[in-house]
Amino acid sequence: MSAQNSAGIQTLLDAEREAQKIVQKAREYRTKRVKDARSEAQKEIEEYRNQKEEEFKKFESEQTGGNKKAEEDANRDTEAKLKDIKAAGSKSGDKVVEELLKIVTEVKPEVPQRVAAQS
């Protein structure tokens, strides 16, 4: 019986070794699948990020396009108003300067009311 026990034990040991090999292969396969899944997920994340960046750039260009138009309109209006102001200044500027010089040079001394009231 000892030979039969010995053969039975050997068969069990062989079966255990075979089971360990199967378990090891399953672990390796699982590890490989996890790495592959991470790699695939990273690719999907990059694709999604690129898609969202393109959408953002498109949105940004649409929004800044409106701002540029408004800025150009504001610059055009400003230039027109400056032109009007310069025209008014050149038209009546000499008269204004004469009036200012006349007021500054012709001094008319007057007694302040509170000093006049005290007297």
C-alpha cells in the first residue's frame, strides 16, 4: 500500500503543480488585461481631451471674433468723434484762446461780498 499511497501522493503533487501553473497563467493574463485596459483607457482619455480642446478652441475663436468686431466698431466710432472734436477745435479754437487771454489780462478787482458786508 505504501507504493499506492506514494503514487497517490505523487499524483496529488503533480495535480497541485498543474493547478499552480494554471493559477499563475491566470494571474499573468489578468495582469496583462489590466495593463491593456489602462492603456486603452489612457488612449480614450487623450482622444476625449483632444476633442474637448478642439471644441474649446472653436468656441473661443467664435467668441473672440465677436469681440474683435465690437473693438473695431468702437475704434471707428472713437476716430469719428476725435475727428469731430478736432474740427470743432480748429474752427473755434482761436476765438476760445482770445477769450481766455482777454479774461486773464483784463483784471477787474471787486471786493468780496463778505468783506463788503463787514464794512
